[in-house]
Amino acid sequence: MEDRLLKVLRTVAPGTALRDGLENILRAKTGGLLVIGDGPEIMELAEGGFAVNAPFTPANLYELAKMDGAIIIGKDIKNIIAANTQLIPNLSIPSSETGIRHRTAERVAKQTDSLVISISQRRGVITIYKGSLKYVLKDLSVILTKANQALQTLEKYRSVLDRVMANLGILEFEDAVTLFDVTKVIQRTEMVLRVVKEIERYISELGTEGRLIIMQMEELVANVDHEALLVVHDYSTPGLEKTPENIMAMLSSWPAEDLLDLSLIARALGYPGSASILDQGVTSRGYRVLQKIPRLPMQVVENMVQEFTAFRKILSATIEELDAVEGIGEVRARSIKEGLQRYREQLAQERHV
């Protein structure tokens, strides 16, 4: 449903010809009913009016909206098919709307699964319907304010995530990680990703007005989802059928109250779901930390994990032992040792900042 909403919002976002036409109708206070789609399921509901078959332009849409009937627009929004038509949907389809125009719009959307747009003449509101989805477009200034507030929240959440991620790294080098530390990182990552979804909705609705928001968001969340997958890869129980991608997708579908329960996250990783399990010590496989070493291919990381099975063993391995792993060699073995040392020093500095 969220993906469907984002797609619809992009269709009517500022900067599109369709949104320009909608704004013209809104300012003229004429109201309007638009159906995007020209399939047989739509044309069967249309009665009267006249064929237009003219190119779609905001000006053409504005002029045709001066008449009372519905306007039918091609699915690709390049042609206006018909105007001043009366739509007669199945009246047995339930509708929560009160006005005739909005009731018709909701029923047509549910019956045909098409995008239907109703512009209220009296209230000056644009309502979009798609199947069972309904969304009222908000004023751009309101959306910008909410988007900026969400960015501030994202910045705070990212700061907390960085701290718990750095703490996890330090504990990995000390071989002192508990399941609490792991689940806390995953929980904080999912909280960040949920704020990102909220901002993506605002961006879709802002269209060309949201470019600055996009740049700020992308800078704040760079590499977050990839690092979360590596954490899951490091700590999920052996033999677990779900992939890291499956596990993160499952977490994203949870209600907020479930996400607050760390023992449920532990269960998603394949551990028993008791509260005491969070105190259990766990050992990283090493995927996440090894990815911090520059120019180290993922295949080499995979070979090392297969060879040593645990990060603590990789950390204590000699140059000769690393050299024996396929794809490494003496030069790369020294580079790995130096890279791990540099990352450890970096974490130590961050701890004291």
C-alpha cells in the first residue's frame, strides 16, 4: 500500500503537467472529477459527454474542467480522451464520502482500480483515490514543514545509531558482544529506516520542490541499510532459512510496539525469545568489520569467514595464516592486519569524543 501511494503521489507531484492543471482548477474554484485511464472497464461507466482526443496540457484540462462532468485522461497522461461525461459506478460499492462528486470518485476507483482525482469546489481540496486508497493532498508549505521536522528527527536517530554501531565495533574487537548490543543496533537501524520512509512520502508529494530534502536525506542515511544487513549476516544463527534481506523486510512490517521488544528481534535472528537471552554472549562472523577495510572484495571476505568462522579468529590470525586463504596473498594479508588496526584505533577515538 505504501509503494502504491508513493507511485500515485509522484504522478500528481509539483513539476508535473497534471499537477499544474490541478492547481489551475483549484485556483479557479470550478471543481473537477478526473479519471486517469482509458480501458474498457472505465469507458463502460461513462455516459454522455463528448470525445475530445486532444493532447493533454494544463490549459486544456483547465478549460474542460469548467464543465460539470468528469474528464477521462489517457493512462500515460498524454491525451484527454473525453470530457463532460457522467460516471455511473456500481452503487452497491460502499463509500464513506458525503458529496456526490467524491462518492462517485471513490466508487469508480474501487471498481476499476484506476487513479481518480476529485477537486472540491467549495473546500478547495484535491483528493486522490486509487483502488481502496484515499489520500488528501496537503498544502506544499505544510509538507515542507513536516519534511524538515522529519529530517531533524532523522538526524537525531542517525546520531544514536552511530553511537550504538561504534559501541558494537569496540565490543567485537574485545570479543564481549551480547545479544542486547546486536539487537539494539538492528532496532535503531529500523527506526532510522522508518523515518526515511516517512520522508520519502513527503518527497514524492513535493515533486520538484523536494530536491533539497532528497540531498539532505541521502547524506544522512548513506550505507545504513547495507550495514544493517551485514550485522544480521554476522549474528543470525547458523542454519537459519531466512536471508538477512528477509529478516529486515520482516522487521519493517512490524508495528512500533513490537520493534521496542529486543527479545522479539533476537527471535527473528533465530535465538530463543526469552528476555534473559539478551545477556547471552555472541561472536561476530566478521562481515561488517571486514567491509571497513578499503579495496577488500566481498569474495575475499567470504573466503575468510568460511576459513576462520569467527571474527576473533580472524583478528588473532597471523600474516601466514591469512596468506593461506584463497585470494589474499602476503601483501593483502598485511593490508588486512593494518586495516583492522586502523579501524580499531578509529573506534577508540570515537569512544572518547
